[in-house]
Amino acid sequence: MHKEIMNFSDDIHRYIILEMFLKTLDRDKLHVAQLKMGKILEEWYDQKSNETFQDLKKLRDYLYKQGCKIEKQRSDEFVTEYFVLFRGVTETRTYTNIAIRNWVSQEMRRVLGMEYLTPQDRK
């Protein structure tokens, strides 16, 4: 891994997880309408989706200003790959789908105010 990319590694990771968390919120929102408290939960999902989108946009803009662009390259049933372009240096990040699910679960725990792990906790 290139030395400059390492300085932004946590931000790149957070961007990827926030993007997947937002997709998960949108997908899960489709299922809450059937619940008795569906309307309230839909409002909560909308609020959290908007907050997450704003966080993602700020992070994307920050990374872009630093010379970083992140794109999902490919995905299958086991892994998802992201292409990172940072000031002319390219890197491919590969996440197992189980790892992404676990990180998105930690993000949900954070949003719900529960105890959660950060990438630094796992080092």
C-alpha cells in the first residue's frame, strides 16, 4: 500500500462502509411498512438515510479534495472489490461480503447508540 494512501486508509474504509450502510437502510426500509409501527420506523429510516447521505457526501468531497476517488469495481457472492485512485496511485481493496456485513452491523450499532467497534479497535 502506498504511504500516502495509508494516511487516508480509515477515511477510505469509512466511505465504503457508509455507502453500503446507506444501501442497506434503503433496502431494509422496504420491509418496515408491514409492521404496526411502520410509519414511525419509516420516518426513522428517512432521517438516518438523510444523515448518512450528508456524512457520505462530506467524506466524498473531503477525499476528492485530497485527490482520492473510490469506485466499486466488481462484486460476487463472496467478495466486493473497490478501485481507489489516489493522486495517480491506484489500489484495489477487496472486502469479503461477510466483513462488509459485519462493518455495516457495527455502523448500525453506532447509529442506534449501542456499543460498537471501530477499525482502530480491531487493530
